[in-house]
Amino acid sequence: MLHDIGNVFLFDSMHRVAANTRMKEVLHDNPRKHPPLMQHSDLLSYFPVAPFDDMLPASIPSPFANSPHPLAEQAAHILQQRLSSQPQWPRDFFAPGKGKMFGVLVVQDNESRVGFLSAFSGQMNGSWHISGFVPPIFNPHEHALLLSRGKTELERLGAQLLALESAHERAELLTKILHMQQQRDDALSELKLRHKAAKIARHQHRLALTEDSSLTDEEHRTNMAALALASQHHKREAINATQHWQEKLHALQLQLDSFDQQISRLKQVHAQRLRHLHQQVYSTYRLRNHLGEQQDICDFFDDAMPPAGAGDCAGPKLIHYACHHQLQPLAMAEFWWGASPTAGIRHHGHFYPACRGKCRPILPFMLRGLALAPEPEHGLGIDEAEPPIVYEDDCLLIVNKPSGLLSTPGKHVKDSVLSRLQQRYPDVPQLKLVHRLDMETSGLLLVAKNLSSNKFLQKQFIQRRVDKRYEAVLSACLPAQPAEGEINLPLCLDLEDRPRQMVNEEHGKLACTGWRIIARDAETTRVYFYPQTGRTHQLRVHASHHDGLNAPIVGDSLYGEIGERLMLHAQRLCFTHPISRERLEFEIAAPF
């Protein structure tokens, strides 16, 4: 929901409610309104009411936090009002595929006044420059010149490739080779049939010679030798015929190879020129920070080439501009505006952290020299008694995993269900999790105490013989009908924003989820999910995606909006015991 410029968005969490209450009092009582002065080519906007110093963050919140600082959120709502009310950006953001990520950076100018900058990711309306938004990091003129020169060279090489690949002589050679291969196959097939008939005749002749008692031994040997000689002759004939056709085809293939070698060399040159052009283009992205340090964007990526669009997100643009104009960054927020993208999941008006694929490598350098809050740590504050044991015998455990605790140790966070169980069971060295739950998901988790049990149980998951049921609360009231259904949306990792997943019909893996409504109210829907496959974030993506239920799970910080917790719980688990072969069933109520 949008608010008047003078109002402030109220947050759910208690500390944000307190902060916004203070801000609301200021907006009503504070007479310190800024004059409508714009600086830095009209790119710096000031708040309608100047915030007090105690409203400013003590350090810049991490750009990878899931929720923005109240000042950044207020700035974002002001920008959203402009996007809604001003016609100078002729773009239908709500047309399919036209949504866009925007960002704001709250800054303090050299007169200690607090304002904010605005930016969009990539281009808008085919342009890097739109009035009211910060420019790109690179020099557009130099960028365009490099692209123009590179495009001319690549087009020249492309034309040469096309000419070679479609050359009349090459087409004739391909036709001749195909025709000759058919002639060879027909000739060798005919020869094989003739030899087979002759072999049958020789066999009958040998039988007749064996039964003919009128022949002398010498006559018998002579006739049998003649038959053997005929057999050898046919073998040589088959070998010679095969060699004859191979030689004829080889001569044509050599001529075709000459064309293909030229094509291969041109493709290599084309690829080298393309890589060189990318390197030249990215060399125009010269990053700097408030310490005066400078580096090329290529220096931050392990591959020789940054991913497409690196440096073009709203966050790097904003920080780059602030650094070049001596503006002190205070807080940043990025939000999606318009229709959800086809593959990924973004919801209109929702806030999102900076992407991890393109921004994580460069933002820490760009923010170096500034007071930066650490990135939020997950899994803290989970009671040491967690997770409780639901069932235990000699070969397996079932635990009730709490939300907020990893299933297995992560790259940075070591605390997990597995590490805690390993501490509890030091005499069970083969302890293994049979499957996993997302960190934010709670519920039943199956653990094997030995390798044979683990193998038996895992095989059931692979063969889809384990019955699983999840309970979730969705952030929208679904229609009463249909009351159940099935979602089939193939999923793969979003390489530009790990660990998010995306729908991809071409490269995604099969992902199937059954669902059923169990309760509805005016704002939410409680459902059961029945996953038939076990893809990462499958239920969360299928709930959020516009081709799924189009209703994110409540508290989903990745695909919806952050809340107290993700309202997703592994509520039921049914499997065959590895020793008794008994079918076991466990249920545990959702804690929400």
C-alpha cells in the first residue's frame, strides 16, 4: 500500500514500530522542513521533513539484509508514489515481463542534510539515463563506442561464418556424401545378401559331398577345397568393397573437412573477439570506494568474465554515485515494481536484498571505509535442547526441527541439526540425515544411525515411496474452488542470486507438488502440500510463482515478505522401517 509523502510505513516488528512511531511524531511536530532545493543535477531528493539525528542508523545496514531501515523504506515509498503518479517514465511496468527492480540510497550531503538517491537496475525504456535517477557506473559514450566497434567486427566474422556454412560447394559436398553413403549401404547390403545365399549353397554342397559315397578321397578333398576357396574369395570381396567405399567417401570428407576447419577457426576467432569485447566493456566499470581505492569489476569474479549485468544493479549504481559526489551513504533499499518476471519470483512493491550473484562480490569493496553493520547471522538464539526427539530406536531417529536451525552445517554457519545430534551421540559415528529441511522450515526430520539404514531409507525417498505432508499458511485468500490441485513447474538454481530458485522450462528439473485447502480467512489460506519431488525451495516457489498458487507462504523472506518465521511445517512423514519392514507414520502439529 502506498502512503502520502508525509506519512511513514508502519512495520510489523516491534523495534520498527517504535522507530516509526518516533518518525511519525517528527513528521507532525518537526518544523524543520527542507526547502525544495535539489543538488547534484536534481538527483538528490530531500525528505519532506528532516529526520532527527537519532533516527539515522549508527552504521549502514547490510545490503544483504532481508528488510530495509525505516528511513530507506520511507524513501522507497516516496519513489513508488512518483512511479505511480508521474508520466515522465512511459513504461507499462505491469505488462508481462516489464517489471523492474528499483533502489534508493539514503545519504547525507556535505551540509549534513539527509536525502536519498534513486536508481533502477539495467536499462529502462532502452536507456541508461532517465531523469531523476543516477547514471550507470560506466561512461556511456565510451561504452557505446566499444560496443559499436566490437559489433562491426563480430558482424564481419559472422558474415564470413555464414558464407562458409552456406557455401554452394559445401552444400554439394554434403549432398554427395549423403548420396554416396546411401549407395555404399545399398551396395554392401546387396553384396551381403549374395554372399549369404552362396554360403547356404556351399553348406548344402558340403553335406552332399559328405553323403556321396561314389567319390574318391581325392575328389572329396578337391571339392571341399574349392568350396573353402570360394568362401575366402567372398570374404576378400567384402573387405575390398568396404575399403573401396571408404576411400571414395574419405576423398569427399577431406574436401568437407577443409571447409569445416575454416569454420572452426573462424568460430574460435569469433569467440576470442567476443571475450575481448566483454573485457573491454567491463574495463569501463571502474569501481571506487570512500577510501579512494579503485578496481576493475573483473577483479572481483573468479571466472575471467563477470556475469551479464554485473555492476548494472541499482545498489552498485547508487553507491558509485554517492562516492563520486561526496555523499555519505546511510541506508539502502531495493524493491520490485510491476509484473513478476517469467522465470524468477518478484512481487510488486516487495523489498529484496541485493542479489548475491552479481552484487555480493563487489558491494563489500564499494562500501569499504564506511561503518557497515555485519550481515545478519542465522540460526542464533535456538535453544540448546533443540531439536526434540520424536522417535528413536537402534537404527533411526525422528526429530522435530525448529525454524531457524540449519539441517546440516553451512559455509559460514556451523550450528545445525546434524552437528547438534553428533554432539549428543558421540558413539554413533555413522549418524546421517536421510533428507533435509530448509533452515526456515520446521517439522519432522528423519535421521539414520548407520550406513545400511541410511541407504535403505534414502532409496525410499529416491523411489518416492515416502509419504510427506507439509502444512503452510499462504499470504492470500485463495478462491474456494478448486480446493485442491497439482503444480508442475520445473526448477533450477538462480545462478545470479543464490540460493534462490527459479522456474525454467528448458533447464529446470521436474518438480511436482500436490496441494489442498484446509482453511481460509479474509487474508490467508491454510493448505496442505504433498511434494512428489524434493527440489530445493520447491514448496516456496510453487506457492509464490504466478503460474503456481501466486500466494507466497507467510514469512517467506526469499519469495514473499519477511515475518516472524516461515509458516511452513513438515507435518507428516510415512515410510518403511529398514529392519522390521513395518510401515511407520508420524505426525506433529504445526506450531502456528
